[in-house]
Amino acid sequence: DIDVSPYQAQKIAQMEADIGVHAFYFVLLSGSFYNVFEPHVLESLREIKKLGHTLGLHFDPNSAGSTDHASRNRELRFHAQVLGELLGSEISCFSVHNPTVGSGEDMIDETVEGMVNFSAPSLRERFWYCSDSNGVWRFRSLWEVIEDESITRLYALTHPCWWTEKPSSPR
């Protein structure tokens, strides 16, 4: 999820591409930290795509202020159309920003508005889930999970803003 920095995401995407890893990067249109309409931001996102990664929408259902299901779905579709136009390709997947906070709790279907919902509980349940949300590993660290030979299917949710050259506290 690109919550904070498309530039940092581009650095991580390059490292992943260098070792043959394909990842999904979810772009937040309604965040406070970057604007997808800025040329440098858009160029970073296009570069991530050129590196062979998939770009999806990181949707914040609370950004529109609407709590009814139909309005949220219209907003989701609109955000996906805008991002798709900017990137020159259809957006086929999304993840929910802060899915347990506010009006996103009911976005649980695997497919919504024709897009795969990476936040759907039924999808995540098929994998070992590992996340660095808020700069702290949930459950077990990614390194522990990768080293565990009994885990054969991994859903690793990371945020490029936590992966910097100099370690620092999430605060």
C-alpha cells in the first residue's frame, strides 16, 4: 500500500524487480501525503508499472464521507477510473485503506465493481497473512514467515514508507 511516498515505493519496486519479484502496489488517491496529479508522482507510479508490477487502487471508504453501500461503490468505481486514466490502463484490483475503521468494514466481497478486493477476508484466509501496518509487524515478522518452510502461501502487506535506508521509529 502506497500510503505516504510513491518515491519510496519506486525504490522498493526497483529492488523487487532486480530479484525477480512481482508485487501489487496500491495507490491512494485521497491521502494527505501525495497527489497523483503531480507529474513527478505520476512518473514514479508509471515507473513502478514499467518494472513489471501491478498497480491497483488503495481505496479509503471514509474519504467520501458517505456511509451507504451504493455511494461507496460509486466512489470506488470513480477513483479506479481516474487512476486508470492517469496510468493508461484499467484498474483490476483494490485494497481498502484502514479496513477496520469506519465505513469500510462491510467491503468484504472478493469482487466489487468488477475489481478484485485484496482486503476481502475470504481471500486473505487462503494465505498466511503478514503485515507491517503502522511500522510494526503483525503476528510474525516477514523474515520469520519466509524462513518457515510450512508456509507455502504468503500474503505480505507492506508499506514502502517503513522501509528506509536508515532505521527509525514508526513514530
